[in-house]
Amino acid sequence: MTDFGAALGAERSRSEHRLESLRDELASVIEGSRWTTDDDEHDPEGSTIAFERAKIAALINDTEAEMREIDAADSRLAAGTYGICDRCGTEIPAIRLEALPAARRCVQCVRLR
């Protein structure tokens, strides 16, 4: 049997490390752009600094959303409702929770979306 509390903790740890790495990467891009006068907006050879910043910012937002989902799953675990689909009320199969520890819905309800 899977220890879902530990699985959620591992997910949180991975997300925290990813978030820290992304924030460092964003800071590096911002710092690097301060010391250049290149017109990267019109450079046909690669992506622009603005694009890189937007891409990293979007990844940061996604990671923060994942962390909120993990927090919500921790709350459900504490409340005794973890593993219960929040749409139909059926039990979410353990195999799904092992793959996605923060899952809120069973596969059938996700497909209905």
C-alpha cells in the first residue's frame, strides 16, 4: 500500500526544487539582459529575451499551481476525504493516486470535462 502522505511530500519537494530552479533561471535571464544593448526583438537567429522571460514565468505559474494542488490534497488527506472524487464522490483508484498523488477526480469524471 502506498503512503500517500509521503508521496505528496515527495511531489512537494520536487515542485519546490523546480520552482527554485526556475526562479534562478528567470533572475539569470533578467540579469543577463541588463548588460546588453542587442536588439534581440529583431534577431532572426533565436528566441527573444522577452520570450524567454515569458516562458519561464509561465512555468513558474504552472509550478505554483501544482503546489496549490498538493496543498489541497494534503488538506483532503487531513480531513479524511483524500482519494474521493470531488465530482462524483466515488473512490479514486490507488493506481491513479500513485501516478498523480494530488488528483481530485476519478478518470471517468476527468474524461467528462
